[in-house]
Amino acid sequence: MKDLANAQSKVSISFDGWTLPAQRGYVAICAHFINSKGLQKVILLAVRRLRGRHTSENYASIVGDVLAEYGLDTAEQTR
């Protein structure tokens, strides 16, 4: 995650959820940024089990936890 720590841009986040045929839900969270060499990067931060319904509250809880793990949980990062 050295590239992420040295990002030369703000970090954008994307996520997607899906359900397997066995009725198990998952969500994947990715980070998009420009690295120290000026290259666009996309990295997978996490794939987590989504328990319960696919509601905005459930997604927000999971995505928020992952962002906190990477120190990306504030709207404005200081440099």
C-alpha cells in the first residue's frame, strides 16, 4: 500500500455489491488515485461479507470501516 500512502492526488473510492446464488452478499471497495510516478492506479482495498439487506446503511457501515482501516475516513486530508 506504499503507492496509496504516497498518492499525488485525492483518493476516490468505488464499491460494488453482489449476491452469490447461495444468498451470501459481498461488497468490494477500491481506491483510485495518481501515484508518485504520475500513473493512475486502482487497488482493491477489501472484499467484505454483506450481512442482511443491501441497504445504504449496511453499505455505509462496511465502507466506512474499510476507509478507517486505511486512514481514509475523513473528508479532507491534510498534507
